[in-house]
Amino acid sequence: MKTNVMRLLDAKKIPYVGHEYEQDPSMTGAEIASILGEEASCVFKTLVTVGASKQHYVFVIPVEAELDLKKAAKAAGEKAISMIKQKELLPLTGYVHGGCSPIGMKKAFPTFLHESAEGLEHIYVSAGRLGHQIEIAPADLIKMVGCQLAELV
């Protein structure tokens, strides 16, 4: 089944591979990587934050890593950054927790991709729906979203 993320990539003729699996909300990123038959270092999660300026930012980091808020603030040129509340995610992005993709949010936010993606042939990010991932070349994700590479963890 095509998600909106997949349709957006198709429209821009950006290659990807879609993956679908049975999603349990309690699943960890490492468990999802295992289902995909991949190293966890290739599977990325999408985090939405708010800066001291009230501007929102998106950070895409490996699933087993933790966002370093100081490094995130530095990358974004903010004094401080904090995670948004889970209840704000859907109205802000159009995505639910666990199905948030850096592609196709309601509004384009400044987006940063962890620098470890640069050395990888492909990475996995959410396809915008629980139980759906896309496999995409980091350069193609950067081209699609306009992200910047940064040290974030």
C-alpha cells in the first residue's frame, strides 16, 4: 500500500523501496531493524523539537541513539531546543507517534540528518504510517527534504 510519503517520492522520481510489517506500538527501533533484516545503525527515527525562538525543527537520527539537545540547538543556531509534547505531533506534522516521517509534513521545517547517514548506501525512515518504512539513499533524502548533515547524538 502506497503512503503519502511514497506518492511524494514518486512525483519527484526519487527511488526508494517500501517495506511493510506488523507494527506493535511497543516495538523498539532495534526490533524494527531486526524485522527489516538491517543493522540498527541504518534505521533512523524522526524527532520533532521546538527551539527557544518557538521555531520547530526536525532531527533524523539512528533509532538506538539519543538526540543530544545541546548539539541539536547548536546545529539549528538556537539557544536551546526541547522535544515537543506527543499530543502536538499530529496537529503540527500530520503524523502520529511512531509513524512520523521527515518527508511530507504539513509544513516544511528545518531538518537535520545525523552525519552517520552520509557513509551509508541506504537508510530507512518512516513512510508516514505505522508499520511502513522506506529504504532511501541518504543523498536522495537530503535532496527531497533539504536536510543538513550534523553531529546530533
